[in-house]
Amino acid sequence: MSNIQIPVSVLNLAPIREGQNAKEAIEAMVDLAQATEKMGYTRYWIAEHHNTSTLVSSATSILIKHTLEHTEHIRVGSGGIMLPNHSPLVVAEQFGTMATIYPNRLDLGLGRAPGTDMMTANALRRA
């Protein structure tokens, strides 16, 4: 029988738990990434959500960069960046730059949903 290893990943919505503030939620997000790295997980994904008072994952690329700075080898990525909310060129530039700084550690997941309520989606869009 073959010993096949299946890569295991974590998706974090970066919630603000009861009794936490936003900074503590970001610290908890990094703590979880560090713990999953030590347990041998392959990837750590951070979701994008806007205008949600219980989540701190609206600036996903910044959170990914912060997580990469505080981990050593786990791959970190977006689960996913919602392209209707961003200029595709800016996303490519941000992730290209992070991939240069952190080679072989960055993943880019893309989506097409608004990822938020329609009022916020309209505020995010340029047209």
C-alpha cells in the first residue's frame, strides 16, 4: 500500500471573537497560521470580506503580507480576492511583489462574487 500524503490547508475568515478588538483578531489570525505551520499544514488561506463588523479580512493582501512576515515556510494565500472589487492590474502587482519577497510561499485565489453587501460592493467599484 502506498503512503500518499494529502496536502491540508486552513481557510481563515479572520473573525473578531467576543471580547476581542480588531488588532487582537489579527494577532489571533497570525497565531493560527504559526500553529498550522508547526503542525505541518501546506497552506493558509485568508478570505476577503468587506463591511462586516465581525471580520477583519477586508484588506486581504495586507493580512497575507503580515502573515508571511510572521511565518517561515507555510504557503499563504487568498481564498480569494474578489476581482469585481479590485483592479486586476493592482492585484497582479501586489501579489507579484509579494511573490518576489516571499518566493514559493504565496498563492492567489481569485473569485468573481462581490464578497459583501450591494451597498459596499457599489462603493468598492469604480464604475
